[in-house]
Amino acid sequence: MKQIKLQLNHSKSAELLERSKKVLAGGVSSEFRKFNHPHALFYDHSEGVYTYDVDGNKYLDFTLSQGPMIVGHSHPHVLKRVHEYSEKGQLFAGQHILEIELAEKLNKHIPSAELMRFCLDGSTAIQTALRVARAKTGKNKFIRFEGHYHGWLDNVSWGLTLDLERMGTKENPNSLPWTDGIANEIDNEFIILPWNDLELVKKTMLEYHNVIAAIITEPIMCNSGCILPEEGFLQGLRDLCTTYNSALIFDEVITGFRTGLGGAQKYYDVTPDLSIFAKALASGYPISAIVGKKEWMHLIAEGKVIHAGTMNSACALIAAALGTIEVLEEEGTHERIFALGHRLMDGLRRVAEETGQNLLVQGLGPMLHTGFANVKSVKDFRETTAYEQPKSKMFIYGMQQRGIRIIGRGLWYISAVHEEKHIDHAIKIAKETLLELN
Ligand SMILES: Cc1ncc(COP(=O)(O)O)c(C=O)c1O
């Protein structure tokens, strides 16, 4: 396969990485930051739709920092909110008024958000939801799906290894751990299934409903490709959970505030019992929310389920979240994000055809995925084996060499501050990159 020519200078990043490796494990603070080409890069600053690395290279950003920067980098309104409120205090070991205002906003926008708690990240909020589900139902296991990412903690670090030889059959999948060091027998906590196959979930619920406290799903599978739910799949999960007294948990860490202010639950009109919001909630400030119906969340209200955290609801985080939502509430914002996303998907498909490349573009608009595959669509994790990984990576690298940054697994996010000219530029660069791959 053709290699992409090195055009950018990354020498300062390379030097910093060597220095960093001496004190930070692997030179990074999150595993995913290792994966770049030619190596992990160091960034200097970001503004609007652009990010600048330490070597002075400028990138048009479609990573949105793995999703959070939905109103762009350094949005003046968000920064103003944070600065003003931080001057009043940072953390009180007690309540403050803006927390209520933020909760009232989520309550207004998100169908299932009758009661909520704020946490620091998606991973811990997920664990809170599982705890509530177990406490309310008196059952122990949860059903989860292959290729869905629910954070990096022990009981969810499974099902992310794409290895058809070891994964078992669709009907009888094996749970494959994602990391060493997981507590023994924690795989007793869940049953793993392929996604988008309602019949399989029905069959499993019929057999195991006595022990199933919850079904947890990303409403759109954004961690392996960008795969939309099959017609009726989410509603089917809803019905099964209602029938068998299990919690339906939507992990909206990616879909939240991206598919609209009400998340995927509003977009698809399927209301879960519990859901988790994080990433796009607060423009890069660490805050997440576990939200749910009163009949579930009252267990936290009454202290039967403990949820805590020293840093929860720190002033800057709440102010950043309010600032971000206020920007997103501006009339027409999501319509514009969707329209830009469709323009990008159409344009990428057009240049793929013009260059004779098998680039497969899938998604909803606000988020979309590109990879090279000789199939019409990819519908679950196992089908992502269709992607030619080395070529997909070379495309992403080629885009980055030309100043366009996409998430390393081929995911693109659109922000409220992208404009048509940015989209058209990305399409033009995609064509150049596809030609180089020819
Ligand atoms: C769908 C989903 N759930 C949960 C998480 C974990 O969130 P965090 O990284 O904030 O712990 C992620 C992170 O990428 C995610 O994409």
C-alpha cells in the first residue's frame, strides 16, 4: 500500500515525547493519546475550529478533542462564564446555586432527566447507573454489546477486541478482556451480545431475565464505526426492559447534546430509565451527569445508593456546562450542525467516487465515520472487520499531514462553529489524500 509523504515537521513534538516518556507512563495521560502517526503529538493552543501543535502546525479540527468541544475551542461565552464564576469560589464542600440551574436545564431538555447527579467523567457516571439498576431490581448482571465503550473500569473493559477467531459465534459470544489486571471473575457481572440484533437480546432476556438488572447501550454505536440503530431496535430494548423489570440505560456520552439538546433519546423518541451524559456537556471541563426517572433515582435521593465525589460540581465545571448549553440553545444550532454534517458526508462520498476509492461514509451528520471497505454498510462490531485498517489509518494520517484532524478510528465530529467553507475545504483535502492513496 502507498505510504503518505511526510510534509509536516514534528520535531518539537518528538523531543517532548522523549522527555515525557521519562516521567509519564508511555509519555501520555490517556491510552488513546498514544495513537497518532508518526507518534503522539503535543499541542500548544486551540481556538474556534483550529488546533495548533508545538511545531506551529495548524489543524482544522474534527476531533473536537474526542467530542467535548461542541461549541468550538475557547468559546468566549464559555470562558466568560467560567472566569466570572471561578472568581466567586472554586469548590465549597457544599451546594451552590448554579448546580440547580444546570439541573433545571437538563430536566427541561432531556426526556428521562427527572432527577440527576453530577460526576466528573463518563466512566464513573456509568458505574453509578449500574449500581442504581442493581439496587432497584435486586438483580446482578447487565447486558452489554460488543464494540460499545462504557469507560475503562473493570466491569466494562470487555468486548472491544476485534478478533473473530476468539469472539465465539454471534449466538454464543465470548467475553474478551481489553486489558490485563482486571479483577477475577468480574465477567460474571455481564452478558455480552452483538448489537443491533433484537432477536438475540429477546432470546437472552427470556432465558436470563431473573438476573438481568439492566441493558446498557450506546444509542448510536460511535466507538466502533458510526452505526445507527436498526429500525425498532431501541424501542425493542425499551419494551424488553419494561416487561422484565430491568433498567434501560442509554450511554449518551457521545450522543448527548450532539444529536440535539435532548440527546439520542429525544431524537429516536425512546425514553430510557437512566442515562449518562458527559463529553459535549461542558466544553472540555470534566463533568458528567447520571440522569433518570424518579422511580430509579430516588434510591440516590434517599441514600440507599451512595454516589459521592470530592470534586463533583466544582464551580468552574458547572459554569462551563451552563455556558456550553446556552450557546447550543441558540436558535438553529443543531439544524446547522446536521446540515454541515450532511454536506460533509455527501462531499466525501462524491470525492470517493471521483477518485475510485472504496471510502465508506456512515453516520448521522453531527458525527460520522470514514473507513475503506468493499461493503455497502457496516451494521455491528463484527462487521467492522470489513474495514481495511492500514489504508483507513493512512487516510487519516494523510489528512493530518494536510492540516485536517480526525479521530484516529475514523470518527469526525461537527461543532457549532464549523462553517460551510471548513467543510468544503475538508472535502477538497480528502480528494487530494484519496488521490495520493491511489
Ligand atoms: C460512549 C462512551 N461512554 C463512556 C465513555 C467514558 O467516558 P470518560 O472518558 O469521560 O470516562 C466514553 C469515552 O469515550 C464513551 O465514548
